Amino acid sequence: MLRRLLGAIALSAALAAPALADEPGPGGSKPPVAKTGEEVYRTYCQACHMADGKGAKGAGAFPALAGNERLGTTGYVAFMVANGKGGMPWFKDALSKEQAQALIGYLRTHFGNNYKEPVTAADVEAFGQRPTSRF
Amino acid sequence: MDTGRPTPTRRQLLNAIGLMGGTAAVYQMMTTFGHAAETRFPGPPKLDGARKGSTVIVLGAGLAGMLAAHELEKAGYKVQILEYQNRPGGRNWSLYGGDKYTEMGGATQNVGFAKGNYLNPGPWRIPHHHKTLLHYCKAFGVELQPFIQFNHNAYVHNVDAFGGQPQRFRSLAADFEGNVAELLGKAIDQKALDAKLTAEDTDRLKEALRSWGMLDKDMRYVKGLASSSHRGFELPPGGGVNGAPKPSDLLPFDQVLRSGIAANMAFFMNDEFQTTMFQPVGGMGKIGEGFAKQVGHLITYNAKVTKLFQDKSGVSVTYTDNVKGGTTTAKADFCVCTIPLTVLSQIETNMSEKKQAAIAAVPYSNSVKIGLEMRRRFWEEDQDIFGGHSFTSQEIGLISYPNNNFFQDGPAVLLGAFAGGAGGYRLGGMTPEQRIEVALQQGSVFHPEQYRKEFLNGASVAWNRVPWAMGCCARWNEETRAEHYQTLVAMEDRIVLAGEHASYVGCWMEGSLLSSLDAITRLHKRALEA
């Protein structure tokens, strides 16, 4: 119940925010809620890191997650997903703790990565935050 | 509302104040009226007297870069522009039939629109107070036409309201306002506002609520000709024998609340989404083309910048030719760099650590736009919708109807999605074919009979996969503004950054232009001091 309430508050906060960019308008662009690690990856990550996790090149590059040794360190992955880096946005307010946990576990055990040690609740403390002010 | 005495016109009032208090008082009063506060554009810069032989290299032939080049060339600098793409305009862009577009990851689309039809993947509407942009559109001969921003007759759809049935904006808005007026009227009758308002003001408020909310004599919002005159009729007024109108049923208020209509109404109150808005005739890309008519002779296309260095003697930029290969190093006294931060943060440079930290501190938003070409204008012919947007809580966000060529036969292009946030990521992660399928499926909610039947072809742009932008717009927050913004915009030795990312008008062309003017004004001052 509390979570639902907090979710509702976060949503209303998002709706009440002033527009600071040319944007679609209120209420839209809600995808189905991603639950499994793979669903979270397909929803949020493959837009840049691509369906096969190999990243892509343009004027710059999106790094590959496939066969990426950095995924061996859970804390590193959690920090990057939570806070972003360079052009990559932060996801600490987009993903719940459960979604982050599922995603990081998925990344560490797919795309040629084989890090079996489970992702714990403590690893994803940073997630589930309220939306950040955008001004 | 006749007060029994003549009210002075605004001009009379300003004249009187001017006589009493001078210009400053007039300005103060104009600001109070909201007439002087809408723009930060001081007019085109008056830069002149550049030192003979001074050179500037501009990175990026988007609007910020091209404006910088134009004004600096006028001021007497020798200017060169390097552009990654084979076209000018940057994110100011239109896709037409015959265009080929390859996104990061390799998916290629061949746009199949009929002649004259287009998709504006990036900017698509211009607020009337974005005066820098409007000024240069006029100066560069870019013809503008109205952009139908607000259409009462378009739809609002929320999967959680009315069993997923879309409703007309006007009906939802009227029912929201009518119910709010009635409830507030009840609160007044229950003395809930007595502590806040005098009896006289309470009466005024009640009258206002009655006329605003279309309430009856008993302050009730009910089915009738009054409410129908806002929300629409069951049978609209006609002529002759059966001309009498029939009122329409009201929507259940709990469902009206669920629809989120208040947020849609608030959206249109946002100062950047208020009417009047404009678009260029023939596609947004006409603005970039207009700018390029001024500075096209300065642009080197297909130039991928790999290094940006500066020292006491000048700036050196290394770039490779995307098409022919080969590496060149160009030198100049100064540099205006408009490369999006997504890309710039991956370019080798000797700018200060603090500057590089600022460049790497600003992530980019994503958005996805999808154009759907339909065989005919069924939204006009069958549903009386002429321009404007139908909103949905689904991933596509909205569909938007073309603002030109009304009543014409032949194919027309709808904006089938403008998705941001999570929906933008998910659509962006799909193949172009999958995006079209989702757009057709979700957009069908508004036009179930016609949407798939009349569909001809489509094109999509997911901004995170645009090779030269790798994102849509800079996404600042309070923390990053405080820590990095001033560092980012500061001219560091010989290099200054410009673009929407270096402004508080983020994600608008106006922001890139205001940023550019500010940057070159400082550059010119620095150059004269050097």
C-alpha cells in the first residue's frame, strides 16, 4: 500500500513538473512494466546497447556490455546504471530496486558474461528514488 | 462586468504613466502587463571590427554553429565550419520521400512518403515568443505557417479511464471544469471560503464559477444546452424544421478525473506550449536550409572531429573524412564548438579537467518520433480534426495531425508517436519495423476503422540511435546546473561551447541560438582583448 501511495505521489510530482523541453505532453509514453531482468533490458537498455549487447558506433560509441569484464564488479554496474556517465542518463529514479536487481543479475549472466554471484538488495540501495528536478 | 466608469485602454494607461514617471516606469508597467518579459533576445548582435586575418573554426553545422559562423563572418572573421553529416541543420531536420536514413546499430530506412510529405524527427513547433529563431527565419527567408497546437476536437485517451475509450478533449475539459465549479460553489455555500474572501468577492467568485463552469441557476453542472455548448452536443444546432439541438450526456466525474485531463489542460498553459505556434512551410528542415544559404560556403561536410586541442598560438582540430577517409588538421585562432555533449565527451581534447568533467556530466534524453503516411485524411474527413494532437497514456504519447494542406486529397503524414521517457527507450530499442507496428496498434485506439486500412508506409527516428547526436537533448538537473553549468558555458582560452545544452532553454532551437549569440559575443570580446 505504502509503495502504491509513493508511486502515486511520484507520478503526480512528475505530472506537476513544468515543461522544460519540447516534450510529448502529460501522461504518455508508459510502456508495460518490466519485471524480469530481460524485460528491463529490452525496455531501457537495448535502445543504446543494442539487442545483442554489443553496443554501437556513430560519431561516438555506445559501449558493449557483451563480454565486458567490468560487469564482474556488481557495485560498478549498479553505480553506472543508477548514475549514468557521459551521455548515459541516470536510472535511479526510473527503475525500482527490484527492477535494478533483476537487470544487473541478467547483465552479469548473459551476453557472454558469466558472473554467478547473486545481486543483493544492498547492491541496489540507490534505486527507487523520486524523480530528480530537471531545471 | 460593467463597473459604471470607463476603463482606460492599456495604451492610455502607459502614456499616462510615461508622462508621470518616464521610460523606466513604462518598462516596469509593461513588465507587469507581461509584455516585456517573454524573450531574452536583444536583437542581432552588433559585432564588428574583428582583427584582420582572425580565424574561427566552428564545429557543427546545426543552428547554433551556423548562426555563430554567420555573425562572426559578418564581423570580419575568416570562418570555417566542420560538420559530421553530409547536410546542414543538425537536429533541425525533415525526412522526405526518397531519403535514406541509417541509425546506430545499422538499421536502414528508405523513406517512402509521397512528394511534399515529411516527418520532422526533431523540432516541429515554434513558440511565438522564441524571437531569436523567428528573427532569423524572417531574415533568411524561411516562410512560416501556423502550427495547430491546441485542438478541442482531438482526443484524450488513458488506458485507465472510460474502459480505454478515448474522449474528445472538449468534453473532458468541460466536464472537469463544470464539476470543479459546482464543487467550489458548494464549498462557498458551506462557508468554507468565508475566512479567505469577503462576502462581495464570494459573490463575484460564484458568478465567475457559474459562467466559467456552465452551471445552471442552482449552481449545478447538469446535462443541458449550457454544458453542451462547451462539451459538444448530442445533436448540434441545425436549420429549419428539425434544427433544435439536443444536449449530450455528461461523463462520469470519477472517470474524468482518472483520464488525467487536468494535466492535459495544464500542458497547454505552459508558456512554451501556448498558442500561437509556428512551423516552416515544407518541413522544419527548411530552417537549416535557410541558415545554410548564408553560410553553406563555409561548411566542410562528412568531417568527423577526433581531436580538439588549444595552446597559446591557437586551436587545432583534427578530423577524418567519413566518406573518402584521410585525416586533416585545421587551425584557427578561436573555436566555437557546438558538438552535442554525448559525442564531445568522447573526443580527445586538452581542455581543462574541470571543463571535461562538465562535458561528461550532462546525459541526454531520448525521444522517438514516427511518421505514418495515410492514404487519405480520414481524421479530417471522418472526424473533423484539423491539426492538433490526440494524447494517450500509451508509449506513443500522442498522435499529431498535419497542420498544412487541409481538405486535400491524397496521402498525408501523421505524427504517429512522440515518445519520451521509458516509452521512448522501449520504442527506441525496437527495429524500425517493430516501431511502426506498435504505432499502428496503439494509434488505432483513436481511429480504429481507418488506421491500419489507410496506412501506406512509415519512418521512425529514435534519437538515442541518431549517429551524430546519440541522444535527443541535454538533461540537466539542479545539482549538475549548480556544479557544472557555468564551467560548461565559460570561454576557456580559445574555445567556447554553444548549443541547446549550453542554455536554460534546453531542447528548443531558441536555446541553441541564444547560447550561440552569447558565446560569440564573448568570443569577439576576448579576441579584441587578446
